[in-house]
Amino acid sequence: MAVLTSKAVSSKIRGEPGHFADGNGLYLVVPTRGRAYWALRFTSNSKRKQMTLGVVDDLSLADARAAAALQMKQLREGLDPLVAKKRAEYDSITCVDDLFADWHEGNVKRLKHPHIPFRVYNKDISPVIGKIQPAAVTGRDIRQILRNISESGRPTIANDALLYCKQLFNHGIKLDIVSYNPAFAFSVDDAGGIEKSRDRALTIEELAFTFKRFREEADGFTRDNYLACALLVLLGVRKGELTEATWSEFDLNKKIWYLPQERSKSGVAIDIPLPDLAIQWINELKVRSFGSAYVFPNRRSSKMPHMGKDTLNRAISKLFGREPGRAVQPENKMGDFEHFTVHDLRRTCRSLLASLGVPGHVAERCLNHKLKGVEGIYNRHDYFDERRDALNLLAKKLAPLT
């Protein structure tokens, strides 16, 4: 039996905090802090539960009673009101973009690099199916996504996109949004194929030719790109570790780059010694950055404040006459020279260190690799002095080429 009145509600929300019953499970809740609200208490599966119906300012007594009556009707029909409320939240997933947002939010903490699926989805998957209802996506749509990526010469990304599509629609099955996975029947043979591990490392002669071509094509291959590639060969760091670096990480007087744990792919912070040649290039970048917090600021209008993740590889591929997304490809400026990627420059660094007689464990630490086996477990020595000597040797080798 209802016991509250509109006048009583107005009086109680100005009085002491508490729970005030209206009957049939409906309560007026006046908290110690915050606005008063309506709550419904009920029993489901032998457990006492409570759900919020709305704040008093937005929901009158009559409306609160009507809402409570509707929830109790669902309960009598066997549907827990809290479960029904959760289902209503999933009703907001009306297109694949919504489904991805829900999937990605739940995986941000689980994934080591959640920005990668976010980037692949927004660049290659969403343009094809993002605005379509999840249940309307077909295998033909998935095939089109994979074809678009493969035709742009990115087999690894095609494989990644297929993996994310499978995970995305499996998530939709879990939420009862779709009844089948349109990507299920596809394999890597339909995407980028089985990926072969690369072993490309440039020789000294190839490096000389490469940097000469970089300088000759300076109108298209910018000075920032040139210095980034040079630093990658000299320091052996990963592309993202360099292109996303901030000036706060560098002490040019001590000739040290303090790479923090959160930006190190190995998950371990490392102090990187900087040879004089690197200092020379970095000082030039300091001028070129024109007050930016980033060593390689983004030169185009973009939400990303630093150099883009694909900038260097796209610039290199363009010299080879490869530009994804263009019907007419640019002129090949590299002739019969074998194509290489940014990661091959890091492998080149490792190869050159070996040719200079640098011990393997020192070279591995130069690349910020964790040492393997017993040595990796018990040897906590960072080899800073040895790494400094090794990189100074490499700098002497590279100076005439760059």
C-alpha cells in the first residue's frame, strides 16, 4: 500500500538522510551527499537486490510508482529487472562501430598494446562495415576488408584485421547481438598468408646507397625522415620508441636518453648512451622541432602530436614505387635495390654490431632485448659502458655514409 505523498516527498528530501518506503518495493532514498533518488528493492533467486530508478528531480512520485510497477511485472514474468536493465544497455549497440567500442573497452586492460587494434579497426575495418548493423555483416564484407588491405601491400595488417574481426563478432555472439561470426570461415590464406620471418639487413654498401638516395630525394623524403632512419640504424631502438620520444627523456649534456618503462616495448626502462654523432643529429632535431614537446612532431594537422606510425614505412615504400591506396603508383627511385622496412634498419644495427666484434650479450642489450636463459635471470648488469663503447664504434662506421 502506497504511503508517501508528493508533499511528504518534498519534506523528506529536505530532512535527514534515510530510506523511506512507499510500498511494493519502492523507496525514496535521501543520501548524505548528492541528490535524492528512487530505488526499487526486490528478491530474485533468493537474493535481495536494489536498483536505481532515477533521481527525484527527474522522476515524480507517480512516475516512480509506474516505473516500479513495470519492473515488478517483469520480475513476476521471470526476468530480473537488473538483467533487463543491462540488456537495455546493449540495445544501444546498433552498428559495428558500437560493437567495437564495447569490445575494445573491455580489452584495454588485457591487451598490451590496445592502440593497435584501435588503429587497424578505424583505418581498415570501420570504413567498410562500421555503420552496418552487426547482424547484417556478411562474409562478402569481410572478404572486401581483406582484399582492400592485401591490395595495398600490407599482408601482416590483413592477418591482424582478420583476427580482430573474428574476436569482434565472437564478442557479438556473447552479447546475443549476432547469431554467427561472418569472419569464422576465413583463414590467413584469405588474408595476408602465412607470414615469413624477415632476415633483411642492409650491408655497408647498401646503407651508403640508401642514404645517398634519401639525400637526392629530399623534396619527398624529408629531413625528419632522414634523421629518424639514421638514428634507428645507429641506436637500434624500435620505431615507436624513437618517433614518439619527448625531449624530457633526453639529457644531452650527459649524452643519455632515458627511455621510460611505459614506452619501452620490453616493459623495462633503459638508459641509452648517445654517441657524438647522435648528439649532432638530435641537436638538429631540437631546432627543427620548434618548441614542440616531441622530438619528431607531427608536421600535418592531426590529433597525433608526434610522427605517425606509418610515416617512415610509407616514405620508404614510396621511393620503391609503392604507395598504398593509389591507382597510379609513383616512380621507383631505387631501381633493382631490394625493398626494406623500418624494422630492417634495427636488424641492420644488430648485424653491424656483430661485424664490429661486439659481444652478443652487449649487442642484445643495445637493442633493449631481454637476455635469455640463465644469464637473463641472474645477470642484472646493464652493460652501459660496454654499450656506449659499442655505439661509438658503430658511429665511426656510419659517419662517412650519412
